[in-house]
Amino acid sequence: MPRKGIALVLSAPSGAGKSTLSGMLLKDFPEIVYSVSCTTRKPRPGEVDGRDYYFISEADFLRQREAGGFAEWAQVHGNYYGTPLAAVQEKLDQGTDVLFDIDVQGAAQLKLNLFNACFVFILPPSLDELERRLRLRGTENEESIQARLCNARDEIKEARWYNALVVNDRLELAYTHLRSVYLAATLSPSCQPQLLQSLLQGGNY
């Protein structure tokens, strides 16, 4: 019996390892699709429309926003970004799981608009370790590092309402925990709304 797909929503402070863990999950479960957002910014070299983003005009974005067409949206550095609600809902209805890599503000909007979603917050083992990782990148100046650390504190305060917390101290263990959360979410009753009724009526799984 086909099940409904789940929206797996991952959030984390910058430097916590969310992108690495997302990549590991997508490699192990290629049937999961990555959520593609709309944006009003111009494509960067190598970016492909429909794969990296849906590149649309600001007028089109605002029109869709006013019509309730986004599961979440935000304005960042003068550009708009948003998740098309209809496209995501269609995939979920077809039984496809959708992975979101999104900040806490976007996740809060998704919680209001997507019923069948599992929210996972990736945590660093400590703020000192998070700072160490940010410095090891070698891509941030001191002002940027301090800003990211300040943002991390605010983001971690919001982690209390997520469904699961995964501490990324040892990568393989953190991935085992993330994988377990995902698999458990796919077994939730909301993913298989017809299963119990079918069995009670004498049907087969």
C-alpha cells in the first residue's frame, strides 16, 4: 500500500555540519528529492534553472506569495527566496520524501503549511567547537565569525520545538541518528493513513 511522503526539514547553525549530513542521507536514499526553491536573484555560474533554483522575476515571486503559493519565503540580501507549496505537496502526495535544508525562520513557516513533516535540528557538541570549525574554514573574517556565533545562539534557542535533536560530535554517529530519525518518520501513522482501516477491513498490507 503506497504511503504519503514526508518532508524532512533540517536546520542547524552555520558550521554544525548540516550540509555534510544531508549529502550522506541523499547518497544512501537516492529516492529522496531535494527541495528546489524559487529565487529572484540572478543565476550564478554553473547554476541550472530547475535544478539549483527556479529563477523568477520579483513580480512573479510577489504574485505567487500573495496567492499563498509558498510553503515558506524570506527576503535575504535584497532577494526573495521561497519554497513552492504546490510542487512540494504534489511530491508528498505521490509518496516521495522531500528534504529541506533551511533556517529556523523558514522551518517555522513550513510547520504551519506542511502537515506531514519531521523537523530535525543539527547541533554542534559545543559553541567552542562550533567556533573552531568556523575558523578552520578559512573563509570568514572575524566580524563574520562573531555574527555567525551570535546567530547560532539565537537558532539553538529555537531548537526546542523540533522533533529531534542530533548532536554532530562524531560524524558517523550523528549520521546514524539522523538516518534513524528519517526511517522512524516514514513509519508514522500519518504516512500510512489507509493502513489500519485496510487491515481492519480484511485487506493486506
